[in-house]
Amino acid sequence: MENVTSQEQGFIRHADALLSVLPSGREKEILEGGPEGFRPYLTGTPMEALLAPGNDRFFGSVIGVAMSRIKEKKERG
């Protein structure tokens, strides 16, 4: 992670954690859905805090980074 700020590293860590609790092969589908689609996968995990009121912008950023991580992984094969 060359030239990545600590804030960006935080988003990457959260995105990777989010992706780790989603069913394999369905990550993109779930990420493209609304926040309620995440609830069954995040309930009871530390990632559940992302669904709390007031976290909309942060959660949106995490989703954006997660989508990028999926794309990068797909491109690497």
C-alpha cells in the first residue's frame, strides 16, 4: 500500500472486514443493494456499527472501497 494515508488504510481495513462477512460470490450484489441488505450479515459482528444512524457517509466510503477491492481482485484473477 504505497503512498496510502492512514485514513485510506482504515477504509481498506473496514472494507476487507466487511467483505469477510459477506457470502463469497455475492459480495458485489450485496454491496450494490441498500443498507438493509447488509443487516443479516453484520448483525452480531463488530461491523454492525456501520449500520448505526449517522454512519451513512462513512459506510458509503467503506462500500466504495470494498467495490474497488472486488474489482482489483477480479483483475488479478
